[in-house]
Amino acid sequence: MITIKEVSNKKDLKAFVKFPFKIYKDSKYWTPPIISQELKTFDKNENPVFKDAEATLFLAYRNNEIVGRIAAIINWLEIKDQEQQKMRFGWFDFIDDLEVSKALLDKVESIGKSNNLKYTEGPVGFSNLDKVGVMTEGFEAIAPMITWYNHPYYIKHYEAAGYSIEKEYSESRFPFSNVNPDTFTKAQALIKRRYQLKSLTFTKTEEVMPYVDKMFDLFNKSYSSLASFVEITDIQKEYFKKKFISFVNPEYINFVVDKDDELVGFAIVMPAFAKALQKAKGKLFPFGFTHILKAKKHSKDVIFYLIGIHPDYQNKGVHAVIFNEYYKTFTEKGIETCYRTPELEDNIAIHQIWKHFNPEVYRRRKTLRKNLL
């Protein structure tokens, strides 16, 4: 018999966060989160997303043993401002037992119906900066820290529960040796002159900070046309500054500004931390920090985390300016492989940016939905 229990105290929350360590303990490809950071994600005093969203966490038990978990999420900005009557869910992990997954999804659906929402969609987080999608291909590749990993059996549980595909994502990679600077070097010089643009590069994190708010504003503008985009609020900007910027080498942040010093393009690249996080085993102390700092300085793999161009400058080649700076930095650091985070399959504009590098799609993932009415 399956028993579903709502997470209501710190002990339960820690059990919720640590459950994946159990079902992925023998996986070479799962990347564990930092436990302390995951706990803060669900702390209403730490994560400002709870100003505009709510989450109910559930654990599934069989014979007093945890066998599954799920987060039922309502983002009120999405519902009220975008009129998307959607019940979100994420952090969905379970043993290979249909009774377990169904019992957890039933809880999500019940909350959705009680709030008169039209459908559920998952796995997703609170916003577009959270992890997204259940993997359907690419199980034998290590998962970056900014994506979820799951067992191959997960997808059949969605299908058995009556879920259908809502969105499709792909992740790709390419060796840095694929990059031919001739495809952007001359173009970027011309684009700079034509539109009076200049590139900003950094050597210290404190140099980046004055531009971060502008970057999030541009993120909101450049991604607003995508499906299910939820705007990053002012209070969330401060949170993400603390959560992400310290992980990023300042030389991996590139901004493009116009003659008035207004931001028209940005990109953030991160070192690949997955192997370091596997060694850390979810803990920063006593040695986790050492592994992470070593990866930050010496990783030969990088992940293109975010790239955004102002709508007025899209299709004008601004990405060539960004790539030119990264080419110089990556050459100096001896970067070997470039990875891209999950991108919507129907986001043609972003796929066009990378076409000259002959990327290989190595993983696919989906979100799935179920109508509640």
C-alpha cells in the first residue's frame, strides 16, 4: 500500500531533497545537487519566488520507506498575468512502480482541480531559470548541474497516467575545434561599426554586478515570446545574483552595449561542474568546495547557460560579437567541448545561431501535460 505524506517540517524536507541520492546511487551519469542549496530552494524565507508562487511537497511511502517525491507548484504570475491556467509539478522522482507515480500525480491533479486550473504540466520548476523536462534520450551522458537526470523508465509512468507531450527540448554539444573564427570575425567587426556597439568583458565578479539587473531585464525582453515564459521579478534578480553569478568565471560573462551603454546582448557560460559535484556528493564541506573551485579554474568543458539578444537587434548578427570574445577566451583556456542547455525544439532562432558549429544533439527531453477539466 502506498501512503502519501505532505512535507511539513525540516526533517521531511531533508528527506525530500535526499531521496534522489538513493535511487541514483549507482548511476555514473546523475549529478547530485548541493543539499544545502536545494533546501534553500524550498525555504520561503530564502527563495523570493514564493512571493508569487506556492509549492506543496509530497513524499510517497511504502512500509515506512520513501519510494517517491513530487513538488506541486502554482505560479500565480503565470496564471494571473499570462492567463495560463496551469498546475506545475517538478522534482518528480520515483521507483519503477506505477502505483507510486500515479499516487503522487493524483495529488498534483487534485490541487490543480481545487484551484480551478485547466491542466498540469511537468516536470518544470518555478520559472524559466529552473530545470525542465523528463529525459527521453541520452541516458549515457553525464547530466549538467542545471538539468534533471532520470531513469529511462520514467516516461512510461507519464504515459500510463494519461499524460501527453506538451513541449520538446534538445541538448547539444560540439568540440571547440569545430569553431571556425572566419564565420564571425569579419562579421562582428562590421556589426560593431554599423550599429555602434562594443563588447564588455570582465576579469572580476564585482565588475559584472552593475550590469546584472540590466541583463535580467534583457532576459525578460528576449525570452518573453517563448511558450510559458514567466518574467523574472526585481526581488528574484537579487536571489539569482547570489545563486548563480558566484559560480560563473567573470571572463565567461560577455555583454554587448550600444553607444549609450544600453545592453543589447549578453551571454553567460559556466564551467562544467558535474564531475566535481559527483565527487562532492551533495556537500560543500569538508572537500566539496575544493572540487568545485578546481573545476571552476581548470574545467576544459563549458556550458552555454544563457544567451539573449534585444528584440530590436535580433537577426542582426550580434551573436557574432559574443562568439568572437568567447573564441579568444576559450582558445586561451584550452577549452575542448561546448555544451548547450535544453532548448525548445521549435525555437528556430536559437538553433540558427549555432548551425556553423555543427552541433550534435546528444539528449532529448519533454514536458508532458494532462487536462484537468
